[in-house]
Amino acid sequence: MSYFSVSPTTGYYRTTLHPYKLIFQIKTKVVVAQSSTISDYGLSLTSIADVSAHIHDYEFLVDVIGLMTGISAEKEYVRDGKITKMVVVELTDHSGKVECALFGDYVDQLNKMMGKAGDGLPVVVVQFAKVKIFR
């Protein structure tokens, strides 16, 4: 990679605990480099117990995996005057349970996948989830 800069990471939606981020410029060049030690999907799974341990909004986005052990009825949610679909799913792993609110297109994606699901509890992976006390 060439023609880029590095700066401290700030803000409320940070995808990693790393203290720095890469800033691409117009002339930035990136070349594909294959390595079996780098995951194709880049998941960094966090246990549900660790997610639940945050009593305040957490500034880093997390990846979680769990069995979907519950789901709410689809609701309409109004934010800033806009109406969007919302559903709350309960995810369970070996360390506990957590509720995860999905909005908009993610509700449609979940419904589509559930229509294709077989018997048993589905395994759900959520990437880049915002940990937030939802009111």
C-alpha cells in the first residue's frame, strides 16, 4: 500500500480496539496480498458475557455469534420522523443471553433467511454490532 496516512482513532463507531486508523488519499494504491493467516471474513468474535458486561454504551463495534433463542414480533420504529421495521432477537451462547435489535433491511434479510431455515435453532452471526442500552 502506498500514499496513505495514519491518524489516531476517534468517534463513537470504531470497528477495532486499535488506537490508529489508515486514511486513504486520492493517490492511494492497494495491492491484493494473499495470506492464509488472515481471515477472509475478518471476524473478531466477542462472547455474549463480554457484550453484556458493558453497562454503558460501548464505543467499539463487536462481532457476536449465538443461537437465536427468541424473536419479537416485527414492529415499526420511528426515529427522526422516519418509520422503519424493527425486530429484537435473543442470542444465546455458552456465556449468556443478549437481545439484539435489527432495523430496516436487516429485518428483511433475517426474514428471508428464516424462510429457508430448517429445523432447530438457527446460528446467527452479527458483524459490527453497536453495543448500546436501547430504550
